[in-house]
Amino acid sequence: GVTPSDASHVTGQLSAWDRGAARKALELFGRKRGGSGLRFCPEPEALAQIIVDRLTYQTTLALLETAFAEEDADFNLSPEALARHVLLHRGLAGHRGVLRIDAGLNLPIVGLGASALTYYPAVGEALGTQMILPEHAAVANAIGAVVGRVITRESGSVTSPGEGKFRVHLAQGPQDFPDAESALAHLEIVLTNAARARAKSAGAVEIECQVTRDIRTAGVEGREVFVEAELTVEASGRPRVAVG
């Protein structure tokens, strides 16, 4: 799918990969239509700027929420609400009217990761504080990949098209079972194998799987009737470390 890196290639902030391919990706994405029937954004350059601006805004909100969570003073609102408060954002923008409102972070920010040089200067400017970008900031991205976890998810459903028939919807086609439990058990095995295989191919080792079942029933003539079930299997493991 489209990533902020694609948007940054289109805006000219990055030049590590194929700008033409990035522009084509945004052009195709922008052709999608929303609920109103209108296209998201017909111009790749405009869409790219929207994505970059949104990333800056979300990063700014995350930092503000963290800052308010660490504040000793009690503002009688949650960090999430404070981070979005209109007075705060007017202060960050340096409002000047009958009132003068100023706001900003009172500590510098250290930007780490491969994208730090691309996105974070605008975040520091928005928060009115110093953005420190270490010379080897991108290395933190590699460290994060090593200490993080690889996670993959597979989902599927079981429906009941008729009494005594429970249908598992699989990629190769539907398969029917005489009872709900056997249908759910089969779907769980299929999804677990698929999620585990995807995690392994993504470089995970010591893979663990967690299954979530969402079973929906309805009361009919005094008894519970199976309607539908959604299963999700999450496979996770630590990244494999190359040796040599």
C-alpha cells in the first residue's frame, strides 16, 4: 500500500527510491472513491502533501499527549483531550488578537529513525521547540527492528446458511461442516498455519499464535441460534538475527 515514504518521494523530501513509482502509487490510490462517490484526491502531489501533513499532525499529537501525561499540574482533562484543545493549538500557532496566546514544549525533542530527517523538523517547528537529529539517527530504526516483534494476522468467518450446516469460508472455496465447533476448529487450524507461515517468511522465529473468536448468536423461540463467527489468529515472534 501507499506509505508516507511514497508521499515524501513525490514531494521531493526523499530520493532514495523510484519517484515515478511512488507517484504512480499515489495516483492509483487517489482514484479510489469514498462514501460520497467522489475520488479521494486526483492530484498525486496534493495527496502527497496531505499525507505528510497528516503524519506531522499525528506525531505532534502523540508528543503533546505524552507531555501532558508527564505534567505534575492537574488540568482536569485527560492528556488526549488537552492535546487536542483549541486554546493549545491557537497558542502553538501564536494567536494574536485581543488575547496573546503562546504555547510550546519546554523540552527539546530527539528524533530517531530512518525518517527522522524527513519528517521531524516540521514537528519541532509545530511544537515551538528544538528538534535534535543525531548524525546516526537512522540506526535506531534498525535497532527497533531487532528488538521489536514480527506480527501477522489472518482472519476468516463461519456462517450458517441453513439448519445443521456450518460453512467455513476459505481462500480455495467454502467448506461445510455438520456442527459449529468442528467448523471453528477447522478454520482455526487453517488460519493458524497461514499466519505462522507468513510470520516465518517475514523473518520471525519462536512464533506464538493467539486466537480470538467473535461468535454471534440470536435468540429464536427460546433457544440460542448460531448466526456467524469471526476468527482472527495473530502470529508473533522475534525477528531472526543473521549470523556471520
